[in-house]
Amino acid sequence: MTEWWRGGVIYQVYPRSFQDSNGDGVGDLPGIIRRLDHIAGLGVDCIWLSPITQSPQADMGYDVSDYREVDRLFGSLHDFDSLVEQAHARGLKVIMDQVVSHTSDLHPWFQESRLNRTNAKADWYVWADPLPDGSPPNNWPAVFGGRAWEWNPTRGQYYLHNFLSSQPDLNFHNPDVQQAVLDIMRFWLERGIDGFRLDTVNYYFHDSRLRNNPPNKVKNEHLLYAVNPYDMQEHRYSKSQPENVAFLKRVRRLLDEFPGTTSVGEVGDSHKSVELMAQYTSGGDTLHMCYGFDFLGPQFTAAHFRKCIEAFFKAGPDGWPCWSFSNHDVPRHLTRWAPFSQSPADLARQAAALVLSLKGSVCLYQGEELGLPETDLLFEELTDPRGIRFWPEDKGRDGCRTPMPWDEGDAPNGFTSGTPWLPLKPAQSALNVAGQDADPNSTLAFYRTILAWRKTHPALRDGDIAFVKTAEPILAFRRTLGEQSLLCVFNLSADPQSVEVTGVTGEVDPISRHAALAGKSLQLGANGYAFVALSSGKRVSIR
């Protein structure tokens, strides 16, 4: 099945925090191999590996110094090959991060580029002369704070870095850079990888005229005193350029040489995320999937979910999204959405039921199946450069990256025989895999159940979606494929709700939670949800 990814479920592994095999406190590839049965037992289709290539780890692997080597922290190319082979033996696909919008400043390409303005790679990065007063060429800021330009006295120029100063941006306007990136992808495809997650996919191209970004005109009371000045601009010229689409088509043509492979692009744009997701996946000749950050924030309303999903399919009817509620860059959703629930267990189940019933593919982040909340860390425990810079208003990304708790008892709960690179705290230790594995009523057991149940409903994997008009906090839609149609109703609040449903006969599916249907009356408890089978042509209304 070459389109296994369409409606598939991807499990994100953050290798540093999954399983350590050698006692150094950092997870590695042999550790992931050891835990493959856990992943396969969930019923997911694919593993996404966060960066494992060689890196000085200034940004935890998102600063690559050699694209064709596995960092010794995680193992070897032999370990990688073994991981792919053993995952495939369990019916799991494997995709890996490709971080190609920038490299490490220790990459040989940059080491050569920085020497002078005439070397073979002089134009492989984004270099610019200073303004007459010596200041940077424009007003672009870096995501991690400060200006996006760093001075290089050898060349007498600034280089662009959208993230850390040790992460110089590649110049995708140079055809040689594009070809080098495609060659790297081919290297991994020939080793048997099933595709790529493309980091910051809308950052590849910059405005060649280096025009200033305008101020952010989106009304937000927090922008006047923004924690990070990056949020005070509309990044019209520093990313998301129209030239990107042509390059993504080249990526797709490469992937098409390897049937069954796929791509999922990360779109980071606060102004037109959904529009770019649709643009980057439309036409059948661009990326297979994209995801944005629309569902990775604090919004938890029916209007927000409906608006984003309808906007995507309106902009790209033949495009394909990959929805997620948590990942390695944002606080875990059980903490973000805690104000909308009185029970973490109820919220965990409702969130799983919701994301697994939306039209699109799904990405689950490691520990999500345990109902892990964000870890509360002290400043001295941080490793994330963003958190260290903007503490305490922005505590960074370490809180969602703490190690997986495998065994019962005290930390580190079987993650390592040494000292973990980030600490496990009691709240996470209590939700360990072993304890939940033995409990048929655990969040882990629920994830296994609902993932298996979803596979018996093709409408949820690849069916159409049509929203039913409702008032907050009720979200309702139907998924339809051929003769199969399923009504999905969610109470996005901590308070019980009662609605009148017309056009429905029968009972709620047993997978439903805190839900009862009597005649036209649907009762939904706190964070309750209901799935009801429908006749495909039947009209449904809710009030």
C-alpha cells in the first residue's frame, strides 16, 4: 500500500528521552530497538525519529554537522540499519527528521563558506553586507532571541541565522544547495528509510532583496510586551517565500522514485499556517502531508477546531494535513488544556478520541499514550537555549522532553542506569508504562483500544468531514466514506452538557465516554464524547 500515510498514525520518538541502553543518561538507537514492541503494540503505523545525525547538540540535534553520519550519542549507522530492519519486521514504517533549512556552524560547508567571498561554497549560506553604519542589513529577528544576523570579520559580512547564531541558514536560491540537500535525502532513502519529517519547511527560502519585515498587526494584547520580540513582526520576507513550492516539487519527485515513502513538513507561521499547509500538499506533486502549530497552542474551542480544518480543505481540497496535539516543541496538551477539564484522565481520552477522528493523518508524541503532563523544571535543570534565555515567562521546551518512565518505582523508572539528561519528576514517574500495562482501565490501555477501533472504521482514516452546527462547548462533525457514516460529538468542557440530536437512531458506540443517548437527548459528561453510526444520507442537527 503506497499511500499507507493517508490517514495513518505516526508515533514521534524523541531519541534522547526514549530509552538509554548504555547508562550515559541519554536515549539511543539500541534503546529504541529495545522498546519497539511497545510502539508496535499501540497499533500505530510509523515511527518518526527526531534528529539522530551528527551534531554538536547546541540545539539538541537540530544543528547538523554531518548529514550522513549518526551521532555517536545515539549509536552508529549499523544501529540505524538494524532499527529500520526490526521496525519493518513489526509492520512499522520509519521516517526521520531532515533539518536542512540550516546547518551547524561546524558543518564543513559553513567552515569553507566563511573563509572568504570567492571559495566554492561562498554562496551556500545567506551572506550580506552591513549597512553604512555597520548594523545588520535588515530588521529580521531570530526565533531564539536577538537579531537574525551574526557578524563574520573574515568575510566582513553578516550571515543569516533564523535560530541560534551557531545555526547558519543555507541559501536555497543557490541550485547547488538544493541539489546537495536532495542528495542527502537520497542517501537515507537508499538505506531503506520510509520518508522524512522536514523541519521548518517554510524557512528554506528568504526574500532575495532582504526587505524589512513589517510589524505584526494581529491584535494581541501580549505583543506590546512580548516575551520574545520575534512575535512582534509579521515574517513576510524572512520565510514562507513563493519559491519554496518549486523546490518541494523536486523533493516529491525524488520520493516518487521510492514507492511507499512519504513526507510531512513542519510549517511554522503564525499568520498563514493553514494556507501554507494546503499549498505545500496540493496537486499531488508537492509534499504528502504538512502540520502547523494551530492545535499546539492553548485554544480548545469548537470554533477553533472547525475554523482550522475547514480553512485547510477550502484552501487545498486535495491537500492532506497531519494533525497533532503535542510534540517536542510545545508544552504537553494535558497541561495546556487543563483549564477545560477537572480530570487529566478524561482529558487524555477525549484528546485521543478527537485527534484520531479528524480528517487527516495523526502524529502522537511519545508519552502521550501515558497521559503525561508537562514536567515542572527548575531553572538550573534546563538545557534548552530558548528557555534559558526567556525564563521564567517562557520556560522553553525541556518540560515536554523529559524521559519516558518505563518501570514502576522511583525515577529514572528504567529509562537509564545512570543519571538522565533531564530529570523525571514524581508526576511523570507515577504514570509509568509498567503500571499502566497491568491496568485495563489505564490511559495506555485506552490508546491501544481506540487505535484498534479506528482501524475498523475506514471513514475515520480517509472519509470526508462535514461539521454540524453547534454552540460552544460542543464540537460535532460526521465522517463519511461510501455507505459508512459516523457522527462524532465532543463536549470540550469540564461541565456536563445536554443537546438535542435529530436524525440519529441507535446507540452510542461503546468506545464513547461519559455519553448516553435516549431518544433525541444526548447527555455528555465532563469531557465526554460520543460516536454514533449513521445512515450515509441521513441529515443530522444538534441544538
